[in-house]
Amino acid sequence: MTAISTVSIPLKPQLGISARNSILLTLFVALIFTLIISAGIGAVQIPASRVLELLTIPPFSDKWQSIPQEYMQQAMVLWNIRLPRLLLGVLTGASLAVSGAAMQALLRNPLAEPSLVGVSGGAAVFAAAGIVLGGTWMPALHNLIGEFALPSFAFIGSLGVTVLIFAISTRQGRTSVALMLLAGIAISSLCIALIGLLTFLATDIQIRTLNFWSLGSLGAATWPMVSMVVCLAGISVVVLLKQAGALNTLALGEVQAQLLGVSVKKLNRLCIATIALSVGAVVSVTGIIGFIGLVAPHLVRLTFGPDQRLVMPASALVGAILVLLSDLIARTISAPTEIPVGIITALLGVPFFLVLLFRMRRKIGI
């Protein structure tokens, strides 16, 4: 996929390239620090220095045999459990945050977010349908797709809901925030009802799997799953990041963006498809993890300004950090049991969302 346009406009407050690079480098260092700390905390404690040491010894290499026996358990936990989980958390946070930033730019309102407007719910419903019905009603298709069955179903669901949200809330090139939120509430409620129906039809084993969707977790992380998310969500994030300059022009309105050489229709279609693919790939593995796409872009925008060339990559890093910290809280606050990550992100995200609502209320004088 190619960028829709290379046009970009200066936004105030404008930061230079060196300033943007410094901010992104600082956030990247913070992400690496969070990764190292999170990798060492859990049922098996691993000192940060040993985490760094073990990371230099890839599994199944000749150096693996040189690991002292007392450290072997830590090495196995780090490479087989912690790292897949943490990398999935990074991909999840980055995908949801960038998708949220892109959706806010497309709709030109600060409340758009994949889970808030039902996009994540649509992905979860179709993934749940794949779990419950895919192997029974469509065995040939399910066997043909294999491990990509859930991402495929989730992508269809997220794409369908995304298109529906845009169709309901947009008229004559203008998007109604009220209609978007109402449509999101209605679709989210429908998704909950459909997941409940699928739960009723599911077997005991499928019920345990479905319960995971409604709460969100990184516990299902494996290296094959992480590889799949890298291929699908990672590519989608890169494509969305390349549209930052074109998304900047939408702040002036669609007419002005077209005058600056941006094909708004192509931009909308490309962003809708990539958002759906990104959210679908993530939800197919983690379930619904809400509010990351709302909180991360706003933290960046409030701190550094509205320039999408900084907002989108910085949101990816901030979103990854937020998911890692939420997962760290989820698996340590009530150890040895584990709280679903979606609960933690909701507890953090709902107050943030209410603050945004009150700020908008003051701006419009209600």
C-alpha cells in the first residue's frame, strides 16, 4: 500500500524534526525500560540484570547449554511465557492507539475509539462465531484457513462495524458525534447480546474461551500468535503511520484537504480497512481491551500538540506502555490469580473519558 498523499501542513504548536525525534526516542527508552521491568516481575522473579543477560542467549542456540542450571527455569519462563506476552502487549497497545488516533482524525472528534464505537465488539462477535460455529457449520473453510481463522473472522466483524459506524454518523461529508456515539452504544449492546447467544450455544470448553473475549487478556500469547499479529497488525500500523501527513490536512476540512491534493475518499477507505485489520488481528488474540485508543492519543495530543506526524507514532509508544503497565498490574495485584487486562484498562479509561466529556461540555456551554 502506498501513502495517499505526501502533503502535510504546519500545525500549532509546531515542533521541529529534532524535537519530534527527541520525544519519540524518550518514549522508546521508556518502553524498553517498562519491558525489562515487566519481564522480571511475576511468579518467577528475574532480576533486571539477568533479564538482559538471558536476552542475549536465544533459545535452541549453542549458548543455551551454557546457562547455569539454577537459571534455567528463569530462562524458560522468560522466553516461553513472558516475552510472547510482553510483545503481544506492545503490539496490542500500539495497534489500538494508532487506530484510535487515525479514527479521531478521520471523524474529526476526540471521542472516537475502536472499542467505544463498537469496532472491537464487532471483531469479538465474529471471532466468537468462529470459535462456536466455525468448526461445526463451516469445517472446510475453518480447516482451510487454519490458524488464521480467528483473525479472518475478526477482521470481517471489525470492518463491517467500522463501515456501518461511518455510514450512520456521516452525511454530506459531515460526521455527527452524537450519532456516532449513539450508534456505537447500540452496536456495542448488540455485540454483547450476540456474544451471550453464542455463549448459550457453546460447549463447556468453548464457554471458557468465550469468557476471555468479554474481558481481554494477554494470557493466550504464544510465539505463533505473536508472529500472526506482527504480520497483520504490524503492517496495518505502518500503513496508518504513513498517512499522518494526509490526516493532518483533514483538520482543515475535507474540501481544503482535497484542494491540497489529498484524495479524501481513498484516504477514508484505506484507513477504514487498515483500522479494521489491525483491530481484528489484535482482538482475535487478546479479546476486547478498551480505552487504549482513546487515552493514548489524548495524552500525546494534550502534551505535545495535534500534529499527527508526532501524535500517531508517539501514541503507538504510549499505548504499548499503557498496556504493559496494565498487564503488570493485572498479573501482580491479586497474585497468584490474574485479573483480565480489560478490567484494568476500563478502570483507567472510564474516568479519563468522563473528564473529556466534561471538557467538551464546558466548551459548548452546556
